[in-house]
Amino acid sequence: MSTDTDSDTTESTDNDSGGHCSTPDSDGEVAEEIAIISFERKMDTAEEIAAELDGQYDRIDIVEYHGEVFAEHWGEYDCFVGLMASGIAMRKTAPLLDDKWDDPAIVVIDEALTWAIPITGGHHGANQVAHDLSQLGAVPAMTTASEAAGKQGVESKAKALDTHVVNGDSTVATNLAVLNDELGPVARLDGPRAVLVGDDVTVLKRNGDDGVVLGTGTVSGVGKAQVIDAWEQALADLDLTLADVDFVATGTRKEGEDGLYEAAQEIGVGVVLFEKETLERFEGPSESRSKELIGWPGIAEASAIAGGREHDLAREKERFDEAVTVAVGR
């Protein structure tokens, strides 16, 4: 099982096989609507933060601080960014907290933009926002146990695979297993099927059932625009768009390929990385030079087949711009 870094997180998945999934975010649920809570004298800094994050979220509002500001807007935003001392945010929000699955995420950042500290909801948007605030130079001080240990919690795995946690109480046990390197791959079970689980088994339910998988191989140093253009061309032949994509699949050899990760982040999907042994089980029909040269099966087709619910190809591989090879799995 691979572990993650702050930005390009890596996780395990098992489509009756083995692999691990990676996504640029270090979060379990994406925060989409943010309120920056600021004292009047810090408004210039608040506007600087809003300008830096512009375009990355559906909504960013700047709200002037007063004693009841958090209570007044509780439930209206996914995440509060408090431009203030952490003690103020803690005292004002503590009486409002009810359930970690429903409460908004809270991040505080100092006026000098030195630290971005998730206080609550680390796996539910706060870690993600703190990471994005690092674009301003702030250090994201993530204290959730899995991230602090350089590993990815179950909630993060859920986000990367476009799923949600059905039984939240189970995550205490499964995240402890993550910390101890005992969780293993996330098993994917296609139904109809009945499964009996205990309290220490986290169940992830897919948010959608009709998307495709983009099996992708790239040359080293590929650019984000090249990757997205290749995906769009491959999908167009099937009368599909980027909105029809469940996730991107590739081989572990491509872990850390910035252009690929940036492209996936741009279209809002995760990147699943399959081990060589898994790709060998799902080798595609087209000949591959990589098998001849380095002993790996063709990454694009094999990863598309491995990642698809039906383990089948909707489109065989094609090379675009001499830099990106794409196959579409279903």
C-alpha cells in the first residue's frame, strides 16, 4: 500500500485486483463554498486570500467578524477560513459543533499568512483548504493523524474514488489500520451481491454508476493542456465529455507525473495507480512497445480495463500529440 504526500495523495483500491488511487487533494469531501471571516482592519489580507483562491471554489465570500458571525452563517458554507487567532475561532464555534459529518470545516490563518491550521473537519475540506492556502506561502499545519503520518485516511480514499462513507463510525478503526499499514487495498465489489461486515469495516458507496475510466499513459514531463486535450479527443469519438469520467487510471510508474495530476485536478477527478501485476492481469488487445522495452503491459489499455466496472474497453488506445496515450474503459 502506497502512502501520500500533502498534495499528490496516493491510496489503495482493488477492483477484484490491486492498485492504489491518487488525487491532488488531501481531503475526504471537497469544500465548495467558503466564507473568509475577517476583522475590518484585516480586510486587505482577506481580499488577497480571496483573489488567490478565486476560480478554485464555487463561492468565496468575505464576511466581517462580529461576535455571532459563525452562528449566523452556520450551515451556509462548507468551510470557514478565520483570519484570526485560533482561540477566537475555537471559542466561538465550539458550542455550534454537533457532528463531524455535518459540521462545516474550519481553518484559521494568521495575518502574516504564515500558518494555515485546520481546526475541525480536516478530512471534510479543511485539509484541502489549508493546502490551497499554501499558495500564499502559508504552511498547512495538518494535524489529522493520517496526514501527520504522511498517509491517507479512509475519508480521503472516498473522495478520490467519487464515493461516500456509508457507516461513519467505522472510520476510527479503519483509519487506525491506515496508520499501522494494516488496511490493505480497498476492495471493489460489483453486485448484485450481499456482504456481511463488522463495525470495523468502512463501506464506501459510489456516487454514480454510469461513468467511464480514462486509461492514460504519458511521456515524462507532459503538460496539463496536452493531457486534457487528449482526453477530450478520445471521449469525443464516443460522444462523451469530461463530465462522463469517473476517474483516471494509469500505472504506478506514472506516480508523481505533475502534468497528469494537474489535468485530473482541473477536471475534478482522482487518479488511480495500478501495480504492474494488476496491469498484467488486464492486458489490452493492442501491441505495446513498453512491454518489449521495459516489461510493462500497455498502461493505457490495461489500466482502463482494470478500472472499469465491466473490465472492458469502450475505446482502444490512441496516441495523441506524441505525448499522451488514452484508452477508455467501462
